[in-house]
Amino acid sequence: MAGEGADPGDAQVAVEAVFREERGLLLASLVRRFGDLDLAEEVTSEAIEAALRHWPAEGVPARPGAWLLTTARRKAVDRLRRDQAYAARLAVLQADAERGEAVAAPAGTDELPDERLQLFFTCAHPALAAEDRTALTLRCLAGLTTPEVARAFLVPTATMAQRIVRAKKKIREARIPFRVPGPDELPERLPGVLQVVYSVFTEGYAASSGPRLQRLDLAEEALRLARILHRLLPGERESAGLLALLLLVHARRAARTGPEGEPVLLEDQDRRLWDRPMIDEGRALVVRALTGGPAGPYGVQAAIAALHDEAADVGSTDWAQIVALYDVLLTLTPSPVVEVNRAVAVAMRDGPAEGLALLDGLGGEPRLRAYGPYAVARGDLLSRLGRDGEAAVAYREALELAGTEPERAALRRKVGEG
């Protein structure tokens, strides 16, 4: 123990710190041992409650995570002894999971084995609905409470609770194994895991609705998850690419909004506010992501972000290289959104008329009708060409699609100027 008669406030802080940093480890270890997310979450909560009772009087243990794991395991065993039917059902689930594991986790230890990778793949299993995968990942691996996850999705807490229950039920009834896919399955399954983390970051970087342009809490949780994933899969170049991309984009967070929360375009940002250590870390990861074989989509996007971050200003940005990288990205993940971004880069390289011609050529794509940045890009290029009336029409289209109040305020100003 760290000391007798510890201050209750210190104990509370210690519990919260352990919960935030080691909850995913604790939960993953318990799910691996007992094969059930509900049981693991319940005994994790009970262990936390026990810590809040004992640590203020007895002192914070030297290894608080191990203390919580031991306590949670004992509570799980006690519960299974009381409920034999539940124990029998869990035994079947655990047997299924263990048949899929090449090596069993070491037994009889009070250390926290890092089994979060199995939990990543369980939460992001393709049998689950896409929205359920993201919700479950935030709940189990990011350690957000159900109300916090509900706020992230801007839905009522009851709705989110039902969504999480539905996902857990699917895992249980479909007997989805708690394991890392084998080498033959990993290429197919890893993109789904990366996409979940990227989706969380995207909502944090550019909120879909609400009073703020950025949700920094979500962006930082996604960054934390990406770090964990890269640490667990150090040899996977796309996990390095995803982490690099998030670092290089998040490095600009302080410059992306003005004093009133209004959006600040890349060309107008004060680059002195960019997080240079984060950029340096991201650039090093880009090298790793692009070395040793064909590039993946996250590695290519990270390389584009690095070129933006390395430039002293918009004028000195290597737009030719950015266009070339978008060409590569289109071969990997062809989509109208990538086409829009490429057209904007072409406009910066060759002039607004060239970019506008490309955007107008995409006008028949149905998915772009609900994509606000497409209308904004057309408005900006029309404005640069002096076609203010047409620009105002495009900005009004974007205004109808804008999700956040800062975006709407900025577009109203553009319409007025047009």
C-alpha cells in the first residue's frame, strides 16, 4: 500500500486515473477470462466501488490496476458460483473463444495482460451494425460512459443504452469470438477496426451538428485509441498511417477556429498555433507507413496531411505532389469525396477554372447532393473567378446542408458578401 489513512480526495483521483487509463485493459482481461461483456463491465464497476471504499482508509496500492483486476475476478467468480445457469452459458462462450486462440492467456496472474487488441476486433466485428461498432468501441475501449457516448452521437441516453445492449446481445447470441483474427483474416478485418477509430476522429474534427465546429474530446479519444492500436499492432503499416493522419490533422486544432468559434480556412490559419511536436511525430510515422510495400489509404492521406503541415503557407505548398497522392488514393479508395478533394488541389495547382471544371463534372453524383463541402468548394472557386451570383447560389445550397452553427454563420456571411 502507498500509505495508511490516505486523503479521500487523493484516492478518488487515483481511482479515476486508473479507471481512465487502465479500464480497457481491465475489461479486456475480464472478457478474455469469462467470455461475457456484461459480466466484465459489472464486476469492473464493483471493483471500482470497492476501491473507493478501501483506498481512502488503506492507501492506494502500489499496483492499483492489479488490485482492481484481482478484486473484479473474485467478484466474477462469486457471481458465477451463485448463478449456475449463467456459469454454464459462459462456459460455452469461453470454450468457443478458446478454440479460436492459438495461445491461451497466462492464468493465475494478477498482472494486467494487454488483451485490448482482442476487444478491438470484437467491438468492430463485421456482424455488428456500423453505428453499433463505434458506440461499443467508445464504451469499452475509450472508457466513455453511456451518457457520454450518447452525447457523442447526439442521441438520447436511452437510445444509446439500447444500441449498446443490442450490440452485446449480438456478440453473445452469434458467439462472436473474443480473439485476434489469424494472419489470413487480418487483412480483411483490420480496415473495419481502423474505420471505427477514424469515424470517431472525423466526428471530433468536424462535428456533424451542434454548436461547435470541433469536438476536441472525441478527437482526443480517437487519437488515444489510435495510439493503443498502433502499439498493439506495431508491424501493421496502416495502423501507423492512421495514427500519423490523426496526429497531423489534430495538430492544427488551435488554428481551425476563431475567437467566436468560427471556422478558419487552411489558407488563413496562423500556423504558429500548430502543434509542432505532434507534426514531427506524425511525419515520422508517415515514413513508417509508406515504407516496405504498397501504400494503404491511411498512409496516403497522412502523406497529404504532412505536405500541408510542412509548408510555410498555402502558396508554398507542394500542390503537384498532393494531386499525385490524391490520384493514388483514388486507386485505393475511389469515392466522390476524394474526387472533390482532388479537384480543390487541382484548383490550387492549375487555377480555379480547372478545379471548377472537375467539380462540375461531378455534379451528377447523387451522393454529393448531401455533401456540404462540395457546395462550399464550388462557391469558393466561383467566387475566385468573380462569378459572385453563382457563388451565392452554391453557398445557399451549402447552408441548407450545414450541420453546426459556426458553419451556418460563416456561410450566411458568404451569401451576404456574394
